[in-house]
Amino acid sequence: MYVVDDDPSVCRGLSRLLRSGGYAVETFSSATEFLESDHTSPGPACVILDVQLPGLTGPELQQKLHAAGSTLGIIFISAHGDIPMTVQAMKYGAVDFLPKPFDGEMLLKSVAQAIGKTVWAQQRWNEVLSIQRRLDTLTPREREVMELIVTGKLNKQVADELGTVEKTIKVHRARVIEKMQVKSLAELVQLSERMKRPSR
């Protein structure tokens, strides 16, 4: 659990609250300090992030984490929030946007929600990596065959489109099924669809 706020009293108060909820907490006084730290948690985690920070702002830090593919859940806290800012924060995946002062119980509920979202995001990320590793074992021609058969095209149609014979496509198709570690075309289609879904 991470807290990024330039007000030491806020950091102390949030640390006490979060520890009372059973969370281990690290605090940072700026977004830059947070980025320079080892903020890779072995398990699900979230960041409670102030909007107004010296140097890099809270929303700017959020965008950097988003661009890096971070699965950390983010909860914004601010005494200066407005509707456009809230909308933008949610667009980039923030779990909540709480105005200061905020209710402790409400924050703990948001933290639980953020942790749940992080668990899902990490599972999704691991799944995508697993599928991508299997895709990387395919030859360029096998990739072409896979992209066509998952659209529902028959072997003969794929052969015509790629300028080869149906027998060759059957061989490629069998290799695709084997390398992608599925038992049927239906499972292959499901894997292909999972790769297209947004991770957040």
C-alpha cells in the first residue's frame, strides 16, 4: 500500500488508518520520489494519491503508470478536485476520487475495491503474457493461418486467400492448435478474443 502526499500529517494519518485495516504502508512526499522507489509489490497493491503535488502532479503520475502498464489501483484524494479532473482520473482507471476531508471507513472501502481490481488486473496481465508467449512460437505463416481461421473461414477459403493448397493449411492449422495449447478451434477463438479485450 502506497501513499503519495506532500503533507506529512496526511501521510501519518493515512498510515495509521491503513495499518488499522491490516495493510502495510509506504509513504512518499512527491510523485518523483514514488517513481524513483521500488514500488513493485509482490502482491496486489494500490496508491492513495494527492492531486496537488510538488513537481509532477497526481494525474501526471497516474498517466505515467497507465502508460507503463501498471496494475496498481489508484485512489485520488484532493481538496481541489473538480468534475473534469474526476472524469479524467476515472478514464485512466482510478478506482475513486475522494474530497478532503474524507471519511476513514469510506476510504477503507475504496482501498478494498482497489485491491480487488488489482487482483483482477494482475490475473488478466498474466493471462495475456501466457497467450503472447504461445503466439511467439508460431511462424509468420502459422500466424496468418490463425488470423484467418479464427474468423470462421474454412481451410479451402484460407488456402485460396494465401495462395496454397488445402492440405498445407490443414498441417498449419494442426500446428497452430498444438502450439497454442488448445483442443479445438472454439478454444482458439476464445484465446484470440481474450487478447483483444482491454486489460483495464
